Amino acid sequence: MKKGLLAVVSAAGLLGSSITAAANGLSLDQLIQTGHTLPQVGTILDGGPSALNRKSGAATLNDGSTLVFSAPNGTPTLRQALSGNSGTVLVNGSPVKVSTSASSLDSAYDNSGQATTFTVAALVEGRPVTLQWEGPLNAINTSSTLNASLNGKPVTLQLPAGTTLADFSGTTPITLRDGDGKVLFAGRFDSLTRDEALTLAASIGALDIDQTLRGAQKQALAQNFNPIIRQVDSAMFPRGEGEYGRPSGTNLWASTEVSDFDGDVANSSYSGDGKVALLGIDFTQENLLVGIAAGNSKIDLDHGGGGRTDLDGEMISAYGAVSFLDNTIVLDTIVMYQELDGSIRGRYLAEPIDLDGDRWAARGSGTYFLPEYRSLRAGLTAGGTYMEDDLDGKYLGSTNDYGVELGEVFGGVKFGADFLSGEVFGSLLYHYDVSSDVDSDADFLDDEEDDRTVLELGAAHRLGTHMDFAIAGRTTLGSSSTEYDSINATMSYNF
């Protein structure tokens, strides 16, 4: 039994890495050291086989350090923790879930020459790692090759001829291939730099959760600001010669937007939909606008790992704008806060990851309006956006940080013209992702395409003396790693 448990944990350790140092979970060094002790597996637990009849047992490693294996709360002994065909064992206090296709873990380990499916789910340096393979357990001591599945992706570990996985240490050369035979890594794991380890982790799925949350954050960046941007433009666009235009005073508005999206992150893709609903109030006086809005924003996405993520929460935003030189230049800013709650489900996860946290974001831009031409008003605009998600994920009883930062700059043209008892409006903006300038790890999460071009077209209609209704659609043009189509509807009342 001991051999099977240590083999599973060791193999997961060879492949696992993470984008942040974990406050909880096993470290890569501990797992590699576990693999190094496999030749002495018969006596690895201090006290020998009788240690299985206790709540916990310590394993002394070659360098003198120890790993402590314990039964979880409510289970009196290690042997009972592994008596069924699935069980949980704590390794240095971190849960490791083990399962097998055999009738029980005990029988699988006792009959190590029989072909059996083994699955282990654990936190490796703070990130979910699920490793699965099929074969005789004693192949760990006889074979130099292990074909396995890591987070649902096939991988092959190849050691030098005559070397088995039982001989592995951090100094042993190893070749790692994906399911198509492509070499992902060749060399010694102890020689990996941090960037190399993160690149490898991304290619084998160890950063799938981080990449999924990056995709959700990108879509939220495009979704959450848009209703407020529309209110700023409605209030601050220079009034034309026609009759349509928002008067000074207090404006109460309600807006809803739905979107359908898909996109790419590093080594993965996603698709889904989003919704945002806001209620706001603002005040304009001559060249000044101030306002506040509150509501809810929700993202649901399906990702390449066969899972689904939902993330939503209440949000509040303060916004303002000021114009200069007879409304020729307009500067505007939006500051947003959102509470976040949700979950991530995946076919390789032992249980859903519960998400909880908050989001801060800010957007600022400046627009230079050109002289009006035949009721057409146009402005050249440029600005930037920053978003930070402070997000915790709870998995296997441990909570880890999934926070990430995102930044982008944008520029383009806005336009509007009076039409009947309302106006038509739109924009064409180019967005460029600069997240790597605010988050050094962003390159390991994002697709190589860092830009997108977004076209918006809409129309507003005056329903009465004080009420207006507007509807607009947005879409991305060309190929981009962030693509979406959205429709926004807004009702406003001025008094």
C-alpha cells in the first residue's frame, strides 16, 4: 500500500508547478524527494508496517527531512483511510485524494502486478493536479516509461535506458512528451528556472484554472464598463445643431447588456455568455459630469478542460467627466468595485473549486472632438484600463490565491449624428493588452494575440419630454484571442 501512495504522489510532483508560491499544498521539492525515496519504500514509514495502524506516520527522506502521512479527521488510522477503492490521506497536512479501479486501495497495492487504473487529486504548490494512469503498480520499479493523463491531458515520462521511476531524483534526466509525441521538456527538473517551470506547467494543464479565470477577467473588462461609457458619451458629446441632446440636470438610468463570447488563452480556449444590469444616477452642470451606478455582473464560460466556470457579484461604480475648450476636449474616468463569488467545475477535479473575492478596476480616457460636419460629430479618443482580481479558491479543504492583474490601452474614434427625434452613434476602438507590464506572470496565461478591434453601432430615441431609450450592439472585427458580440439597452429619465 505504501508503495502505491508514494508512487502516485511522486509522479504528480514531477509534473506539477504553479504560478504563485502556495500558502497551502505540497511543494514540488517535497514531491520530488518522495520520488527519490521509492527504492526504500518497504521501510519508508518510520516504524514499518505497524505505522499504518496509527493515525499518522512519518517518512524520513534521504536528506534527513520528513514527510508526515496522516488519516483525515474522523478516520482513526491510515489503514482505514485507504480501506476502500478511494480515500483521502493528508501529506504534511495537505489532502491527497486517491482512487483505483480495484475493489479497494489495499487490494490494488497488494496485487501490484495486476493492471489497475489509479487516480490521484492533490494541490501541487497551490494548484489542482489530477494524475491518472493504467497499468501494474510494480511498473514503477521495472519500467523507464510512464504513460499517464495529467489534468485530462495525455503525457509520457521517459527516463534514460536502465533507469526506472523508482530511481528518479531531481538530478535524473527526463523527457516529457505530450499526447502527440511532442517533446515538452528534456533535461533535469532541478535545472528549471521559474519561467521554464511555468511554461511547462502551462503546456501540461497545471495552469488551466488560472487561464480560465484570465478568460473570465478579459470578458468582464469588456462587459462591465460599457453601460457607463454609454452614459458618459451621452452626456459629454458636443451638442449638434439639431434638437436632440441631453439637457443639464439629474439623469436616472437603467441599463442591461447580454453578450456571447469565446476566446483563447495559453494552450486552451473557452466560450460562454455574460450579463450585466445596472441602475445609475448622474448630474451634469455645464462642463462637469458626476455619477454613480450599481448592479450585478455575471460570467458563465465553458473551457477546454471539459469544465464550466461561473463568476458573478454585485458591483458599484463611480464615474465622472469634465470638458475643456468649449467641449472640444473631454476627460473621463470610471472606478469600479465588485464582489466576486462562483465556482469552477471540471471533469478532472475531485470536487468543485469554490471562488470568493473581489475586483477593483479603473478606466480613464481623453477625447478630442473634431468640428461638426453636417450634423456628424466625431472624436478621437485614447485611454487605458486596469483591473485586479483578488480571488481565493477553496479546493480539498485548502484556500489558495488566484488573483491576477490585467491592463490594456485603447484608441480610436467615436461618432454620433442627429437622426429624426434621436441620434445614431458608434465607435471603432483598437485595444491592446499590456497585462505583462503590470503582472509579470501574464504571459503564461494569455494567448499570443494581445489586441482586438471593437465596432459599436447604436441608436437613441426620445420617447417623451424627459425620457430616452437607446439600443446598441458591439462586435469584434477580425481574429482575436478575445471575441464577443453584445447587445445593450438603456432607458434614461432626465429631471
